[in-house]
Amino acid sequence: MQPYYITETIEIEITECAHCGIQFGAPKNWMNAARKDKRDIYCPNGHTLSFNDPQWARELKAAKESAKWWRDEAERTARSLTATRGVVTKIKNRIANGVCPCCHRQFVNLQRHMTGQHPEFKEVELKDE
């Protein structure tokens, strides 16, 4: 008779005990049910982890707010970077067409105009991305 093997995949949630710092895993659906029912669970060392604890709720709320702030900050930074790239591209195109970035007039030899009329304007190397 041949042996039969059964393979099952279970999602495990890793949790850290606030009392002793030990990290332990439990099935994710069991942890979600404990949260929903506001049941206490216990770490392997026997410490109580309460989902009904107001401090836990405050920490969870603060963590969610922090995560939201960082997501919003990343979006703001991405929008700012996109706008800056647009401005740089516009200026590079104008210079390529011989338009002075200082006095906005068009010149055949823009380099000679810049060194003669705007010596304080420093050339900045822009890297294409």
C-alpha cells in the first residue's frame, strides 16, 4: 500500500509580544477572528496580548495615520519631481532653440551672448534620465 501525502498552505501572521519581545506566529485567519471578537491571545511565554486594550488601539491608529502620511508624502514628492522634470525639459528645449534663459530673446550664437551679456549666469550640467 502506497502512503498518501497531503499538502496544505496556511498563512501565518508574525506577532511580537509587548511584554517579553518574543516573536511568534499564528494562523492569520485565527488572528483576524481574535481581533474581530476582541479576544485575548497568549504568547508562548504566557503573557496576555489583548485586542481589547485601548493602548493597542491607539498604537494601531497612530501606525495607520503614519503609514497614510508617508504614502501621501511619497505622492507629493512624485508630483513635485514630475513638475520639475517638465520645467527642466522646457528650459532645455528653449536653450536648444537659441532662446536666452535670462532675457528670453533668440540668438544664433547663444553661447557668445551668454558669456558677453550674462557672465554671472553659471552653466549647470543637467543629467538626462
